[in-house]
Amino acid sequence: MLLTLGVVSPASADPPKASKGVEDRTAAQIAALQDIKKSLTAAESKVDSALVVEQRRRANATTFNKLPALQTGVKVHSGNTVEVDIRAFKVTDDLVAAVKAAGGGIRSVSTEGRTVRAQLPLTALTKLSARGDVRRVETAVEYRTYHQKDDRKADPAPSKEDKAREIEARTREALVAPQAVRTGEGDRAHAADTARNDFRVTGTGVKLCALSDGVDSLGLSQAAGELPAGVDVLAGQEGTGNEGTAMLEILHDIAPNASLGFATAVNGDASFADNIRSLRFRLGCDVIVDDILYFNESPFQDGVIAQAVDAVTADGALYFSSAGNDGNVADGTSGHWEGQFVDSGVGVGKFAGTAHDFNPSPDAKQVFNPLSDSSGNVPVTLFWSDPLASSFNDYDLYLANSQGNVVAFSQGVQDGSQDPYERLNTPTTASGLRLAVVKFRGEDKYLALSALGGRFKDSSDGLKKYATPGVTRGHSAAKGAISVAAAPANNPLPFDLEPGDPANPRGPFPNAFDGTQKPERFTSDGPRRVFFAPDGTPSEEVRQKPDLTAADGVQTSVAGFNPFFGTSASAPNAAAIAGLVLSGNPGLSPAEVREALTGTAIDIAEAGVDNRTGAGVVRADLVLGYTGASPQPLAKAVKPTVVNDGDGSQYLKPGTTATVTVPVVNSGDGTAASTSLVLTTPTAGVTIAPRSKYYGNVEVGQTVTNTFKVSVPASASTGSAVRLDARVTFAGSTSPTTSAFTLNVGEPSRETKTFAYTGPVAAIPDNDATGVTVDIPVSGVGRGSRIVFSIDGDTCSSATGATTVGIDHSFVGDLVGTLTSPSGATATVFQRNGSTGNNLCQVVFDDTAAQPFSAVTSNLAPYTGTWRPTTPLGALLAEPVDGTWKFKVVDAAASDRGSIRAVSLKINGYV
């Protein structure tokens, strides 16, 4: 019987084919791998197949005797450790403790995603997988961003230290010799500059947030004037890398007055989903954009990330995501095939199960799909149409070379509780590679095979390529997501995707997009066929993806992203345009914004909505012309001031009346006409007169004040809180706005009480999301009027492991410090500041300090002096301060260590 390589055709055809010996070798190696699969213990069957083989190879070198060219693809770190995702039925403290007890360093914990990501010794994996609360132990699922760059010319990744030094040097340069601010060409190509000028909308009142790898150079971009101060970065979720910074710059270019936020997406799929929800439900983001795909995201069912997308869009957010750079059939750049499994009959007597026949002709068979010689070092995924975590059908994936050697594989066990998913990586040298899908056991299912960033191509020995549309998948294909394809804004992509490819298209800059524009040749195609609802029940549909197209190839100031190509750049351009729409039309629903974007898009590919560019390329001027837009005022009350009518002091006191001045500031794009403020209080016994005041017209950027009389009863205790609720109304869709302020009764005490941590030295675990927490008990204060946090120390030194400092650490820029009050309120004290410097000693964090700690540079180490914290500590004083305070430090990057030694709180009460 003919085996797995070559083409069987009628007698009249005589295609070239490989020798029978190559076929036998391939079959024998697949059989050898299947022998391992058949021998798995119960605990091993719950572990990723590549991890099992790697573990067995290290225990017994003869494991690979029959597999001379095989690579497991497992990245083994020092100490024979690997990074894994532990998928649980339920994440508990007991499970996290068990991971730590097994020698694991915790990278992330997701209760909702039921996943713990950890770095563990290979030998510890089966001990954990044997637990009843563990569903599976997988190689940490990897991801890709959709920055399109020439990996053939990529420089070696700089070390953490070198990268930090470069960013610090460029920041100093930006402060000393400022350069002209760069505006991405997407602003002009989308006619966003025209739209802002014509409609006078700038993003006011809208919060735009990005998820990507990291924001390492956020401070540099802010120092250079490319980004504003006050970017809201989710504490502990700063990430590593700079793609997030580049995306924020694109958002800011098009919607310059929008607020900005960020969280990393690269701590695992479950953590990514958690951060999507946090951006909406904690940071209040109106528009969210990402550029990430996790390789385990199913094409056939919305997984944990897609479900998070739908959750935030159901709450009113808009969500944009990169369609991908994985090619399309129309441009001949696709490495994707999907369709029904066809039993080739090949495999009987050689290996278990049968291989899939890619050739649709009933008169020929082909059980390998050949890859191009440029498809090296790309992830290959296989999915089939079973529900997630419920696959009873067992398919496997094998990669062979032209000599018949199996060079990579994925053959996990699917017996009812696993995902219908296999994944391997192609080797760096890709000549003659071909993929085979083997049904080990079960029914014939619909398959999706994707070489992400690779390409199927006819081989030199007669194998024909088979590619189909639909490579875009995962959360970008969620119902709630707007999936964004790419077209160049200006110059073409400066390299061929593969040798011999046609020229890449050019963009319209300095003109705006029109119907002659061509999409990028790498942009991923749709549609996306889905078989299951999120809960796994059958629910078949075909989703039109991508939804629309936006600009890539745009300038940013971020090193490595100038120009910035890929759907990683196009997605934030589209998201920022949505921000302009919301700025001029507050209250517009996500469905109405989507309708405006797609309804005005310019057709640039096949007539009508197509599977490469969706509805077409978006133009801001056309969208706002469709929705209409008004420059919206945004009038808000800001912090009031107090003058006591009795003694002229600045404080409320029992039994007295004070004059409270409440400013209203208009930070919007239009005049706040007929502005009024209503001031009320829920505090018992406190009265306010009058209840409302008319502020008149408040122009853009203007502050107008009015006064109110606030009377405090004699029974009010010193330090008690008086809450003032300010409601500002004006002519405009953003009206009303509300603000709440807390004023305390009494005069701040001049006595400062100090409360110190008195426990043992607390080691900060390296690169561990759980960090270390120390308790600081506070008593005898009641209400606090002022708070300062101090990292103490007797003798300051930058020596590694210094024992006389407050916090010793050999790379302070790795650290995130948070302070939590007894009421549960949390402030971020420092957030990945300090670069390569060592140690914190006699550092005072005070809201009134002149400089933020984010301004420190490594030459100041050991860090001392008085600095502003990342977020105000005063926000922790809204409730009584007595109780246990918690100071937590997380080391968010690898290879440096340290300890908490001496920290304290300094708190003033009231008299």
C-alpha cells in the first residue's frame, strides 16, 4: 500500500514522487511516536505530548534513536524548568500552593480563566497533572503580535539591561534636546486631520485603551511629547516590549484629547481575558484595541478571550482587533487549509489510524500539504470540530522533511476532557517540509490547519499545495469584535514576504485613501466558520471577517516601529477613529458606530464586502459626515477649597459654617452653555446653602467658580468625613457630570505617627506574579489627614544584596509596589521605575513631592529622596486608617532578586 508521501493518480499521469524508502521511514517514525502515546500513564496523558517526549528523552536518551531529526520544540530553561499553563477545574489557594511547593515560579493566576501559568521543573509536571483538580498541563501557550517585520534581518534581542540603558539614554536626550513630534501618516490617509478640523472633535470624553506586549518606553514617549502624562497602566500588567507604546502613539495621533490606558496581553490567554475585562470594568475604557493572537484560540468556538471581548462589548465598549498577517488565498500568501477530514486509507499496518487526504479528486491521493521554503520557524496549529474541553476524537499532527524524517509532531491525548487542538513549530531551516494530519481515533471531523505566517506551496517533488480562505480566527473573529485588515498609508512594505513575490502596494500619503488603494498582501482572510456556542452546544454560523481595513506602515517615535507595518498598526488607527466618533456623539451605541464605520468604508478589493478587506478602508471624514458630530463640552467640578467663616481657617469644624468654593473646568471641545452645579451631601446633619448655583457659559479650557455655605453640626466628631456630591449640568450630550469629594471635620494634626513593618526580611520572588506582601499594623489614628510611605534603611548603598537598605534589589526597574489600606483601597507606589539601578533606601513617597518617581534614572541609585507615587496615596484616606495595611512588591521580569527589609507608614490624624 502506498504511504504518506507522493501523489497517486490514474495510469495516464506520471507525476514525480518520492521513493518507497522515504515513505517507509516516515511511517516508521510516526509509529514510533505513537508507541510513546500508547504507553502514557494516566498522569502523562494529561500533559502536553511534547513535554512528555522531552521528559522521557532527558530520562532515557534512547527515546530518540528511531527519531533522528525530531525536535520537540520545548523551551527548557536553566534548572531543567519549563513554562507551563496548568488548566484546572477550579483555581484554589491550595493549587497555587502546590505549584509553589513543586518548585514553581508563578507567572499569572486567573481564577475566571481557571489557569495558573508557572515555570516548573520538568520532573514535577506529572505530580501536578495527577491531581484531581488539574484538567491538563500544557506548554505555556504562545502568542504572536501582528507587527509585520522582516525576521530574516532581525537583530538579536537585546538583554534586559541593554534595553533599559538605551531607553534611559534616549529619554535623557529627549529632555535635553526635544525633537519635533511625529504624527503617523495614518492621520492624513484616513483624513482624520480633516475630520478634527471640520467637526472640531478631538477624542474628549473618551478613553482609548490598548493591549499588546508592553510599554517599556512609555516614559520616553511622554518625555518626547509623543504621549501625554497620565496614561493609565493597569498595576502589575505593564508587560515587556514596546509594541503597546507604538499603538498608544497611533491612538493619540488621531484622537489627541482622549484618555489612554494599557494592560499587557502576554501573560497567557487567561490573563489576557482578565485584562480585557479589567480595562472596561476597572479602568472604564470606552474603546479597546489589541494586536495579539494566542495559538490555542479555536476557529470553531469562542474561547476565554473571545468571551471576554463579548462581555465588554455587551457592556457598551467597542473592541477592535488585528485580523492578522497570516496571508490570504487571493494573493497566494496563505498557509491555511480547512475542510472535512477525508480518510485516505493510508496507514493500515504501519501506524494507528489513517492520514487525511488533501486532494479533493476521487482519483488521486495526497496526504501531505507542502510548505514553502520560507516557512521556517512558524507555528502550525490543527483544530477539529469538537467542543473545547470536550474532545472525544483524537487527531495528531506531523511534520516531515523531503528525506522522510519526522522533524516535529503534536500528538496529545483527546479522550473527552481536552481541547481539539494540536500545535507544532517548523524548524528554522524549512526546505522540503510537509504536513500530515492523522486521525488516531474517532469520527471524521471538520479540520482547520494553519501555518501562521507560513505558506503552502507546490513542492519540487510533485506535491500540490492546498489552501482555503479563513485563516483569521480567535477573538478577532468574535461577534463583538471589529476585525481590522491592513492597507499601507504611505511607502510600501520594504521587503518581499517571500523571494520572488510581486511588489507590495503603496499608500496614498499625502493624500487620503480612495478606491484605487490595494490591501497589504499579507493581511489575513476570512470568513470564519463557527460550529459551537461559547458553552460548547452546537450553533453553526459563518461570520464575515475581517470587518474593515485601516492604515499600517505609519511613523511612530518608538525604536523598531518606524515605520510600523502590520495589522498591529491598522487596528489602533481604526480604534482611534471610533474614538473621534464617540467624542462627537456621546451615547452612540457600539452597533451604531460599527454601522457608521462599515457603511462609509471605501471598497478597495472585490466589489462589496469581501474576505480580505471587509467593507473596505475607513475614512474619518466620511464616518463623521455619516454620524454627524458636535464639539462636546466636558464641564466637571474639581477639588473645592474651604474657608471657615468662624476662624478663617481652611477646615470644616464642629458647629461652624464654612464657605466652600467649587470650581468647574471645561476640558471639552465646545462651550459648556448654561452650566449649573447642584451640591448635595449624604452626611447626616450637614446642610448646604444654596443647593445650586448657575455658572453661565464655560468656554473651552476655562475655569469658573462659585461658593456654597456648608454647615457642620456641633455633634460632628473630629476627623469624621463630610461627603460632597457635585452634579454639573450644561447643554451637551456629555451632561451631566458627577464628582464626589470628601472633606474631613477638624484640623490636621501636626503629630505624625510612624508605623513600621517589624517582621523578618521578606524575599521578593523573581518574576512571580504573586510577589511578596508585608503587613503594617496601624492603630490610634482614626481618620487620617495625611499619609506618607517610606522605604527606610540605615545606610544607603547600591551594593547587590545590601542589608542596610529598605529594599534591596539588583534591578529596581523590575518592581511594582502597591499599598492597600484596611478598607481594601489600593494605590500604586512605584511601577517598573528605576531601570537598572540597585536598591531603595530612605525613599519617601509623598503626594506633594515635586517630581514623580517615574523620573528616576539609574545614575541616582541607590534611590533616595522624596518622590510622588504613581497614584495618589491620599485616595487611601477615605476610610478610617486603623487596621492592617499591606505593602506588596511584585518582580515582573526574570533574573534579578531582592528583599523587603524596612518600610513604614507616616500618618497624621485630626485635632
